[in-house]
Amino acid sequence: MRKKVILVTGSAGEIGCALIEKLGQGDIPLLTLDLDPLPDDVAHLSTHIQGDILDESLLARLVSEYEFEAIFHLAALLSTRGEYTPEMAHHVNVDGTLGLLKLAAEQSEWRGKSVLFIFPSSIAVYGLPDRETKTQYARVREWEWNNPRTMYGSNKLYCEMLGIYFSKYYRQLAAEQPVMLDFRSLRFPGLISAFTTPSGGTSDYGPEMLHAAAKGEPYECFVDPDVRIPFMAMPDAVKSLVMLANTPVEKLNQRVYNVTSFSLSAEEFRDQVLQSFPNAQITYDSDPKRQAIVDSWAADLDDSAARRDWNWKPDYDMKRAFNEYLVPKIRQRYQDN
Ligand code: SER
């Protein structure tokens, strides 16, 4: 008999580590998959497979051993990294997702019950043409400005569509309709964790600024002071993933939701960091190419659909995020090391 588990891919990454801490407290055992080993502090929470989501024989072996109640598919190459290796990003972000969707579709059919498929998407799916438009359309809704300018953003947007296809239309011409998977996706703003720094993203200047200040290291910010995007503290990212996963399907009026917390310019972010680390040396050395990517992202996300359909509300606004989560935990983290 196959063992029932929740699968988390990209489990050694930023969201992954935070999510498995939360899911590890639940009743269903965790199976985690990542190219890297899990950090020591969360390793006891799951059965970890060190491997590649693109390895078809590995996935086939997992299917033969496990029944997936839910899949949190977090593995991805982020927006800056993806621009250096666009084909590889496509391979990981799209082919990797397609493989897991197929696996979830087959298991849904085989067990006669939908596999829940949770997919983090991103603010990178938005592409506003210039700063004037960005100011004018400050809070974008899900269907607006879906014109990404990065490989990562394009991959995320397409995979949202693939997920919807597999939830609603997969094998639509077959004689008998299969039980389909249950795909749900969140579009995240820039995420900030007190414990990990992201790698290869373009919203990374926020977390990098903060972690450098806490370590007493100088930091050169790669975007202009006035560039503005939304951010969210990692506990809220985890909260939103778990809330969306737990929402009864009949309450969902859509499959893809914006979620956000607070919107800050780079200078406002710097001010917040300086309030807690007054000696921090944060200067600007804007990289026009990365700047252009952030300029194309919305200044804020309209998350009213998530608030309406499943009572989404972040716990951490800007003040609480810095004063009660980021700063104290980051101080503790670097003191402990
Ligand atoms: N944080 C991501 C990035 O910068 C956006 O989702 O690529």
C-alpha cells in the first residue's frame, strides 16, 4: 500500500524551510524533495529526498511508493537567475511543473480523489510598461497587466494556466471524465525571511539590505531609492499557503490569488532598517537592467479577492513585520552564529 504524504518540492529553499516547519506539525507525514539537503533545524520534520524534479525515474519511484494528499510545488529558478540561463529556467520552472501536474493528475484519477496542488506564483507575472503607468495603476488586480518581462514571470504565468487546465479541462474529450487535481496558486510580492536570504531573485535588495545591516556589513542597493514594490514577511507567506490549501473548494471563485502585506520604496525600506540598525551602511549603486525588471512590477497588489473568498489578512503589517518578526529574529540569528 502506498504511504499517504504531503510532498513539498524546493523544500530547502526560502519558503520551503518555513513551510515545512508549519506542515511538520500536522497529521500527514511530509515528503520533501530538493537538490540540496534540508537544513539541520528542520531535517527531522520530513523524509527528505535529495534529487531533481526533472528526474523522471525518481518521480516514477515516488509515485509507486507514495500517495500524495497534497503537493506544494515550490522549486523554481527566480527572476534574476533565470535571465542568465533562460532555457534552464524554462526547463526547471515549466517542464518541472508540467511533470508534477501530470503526476498529480494521474494520482487523482487512480485514487478517485483530487490531489491538492499548491503553486506559489509571483508579482513577476505583471509587467507595466513604464513608471508613469506603474504610478497610475498602483494596485493591480489578477487579470491586469499580465505582460511579464522575465523568463521567470512568463514561466509562472504559463504554469498558472497549465494548473487551471489540469484542474478543469485535462482529457476533456475522453469518454469518461477523470477525477481532476485541485490546483490553487498565490501570487506573492517580495518575501522577507529573518532566517534565510533569497538567491537569484530581483526583489532580493530588501532582504539583502536587512541581513547585511544585521551582520554589520555594508550594502550597495541595486535599485534606485524611489522604486516601489510590495513585500510580505515569511510567516504571512506560510499562513497564506496554508489558508488557501485549507479553504473548501466551493469558496474559491478563482484559482489564482494575489496576496500581499505592505508596499515600500527602497528608501523607505532603508529607513526601516536604519531605525533598528542606525550604523548600517546602505548606499545605492543602481543596476539599470535589474532596475528595469523591478520597475515593471506593480507598486502594490490588490488582494481583495483573497480577502473576500477565504478571509485572507496578513498578520504582519510593516511595523509589526520589522519590530516583532524581522529585527528581533535576525538579531538573534546572527548573535547565535
Ligand atoms: N522574489 C522573486 C524574485 O525576485 C519574485 O517572485 O524573483
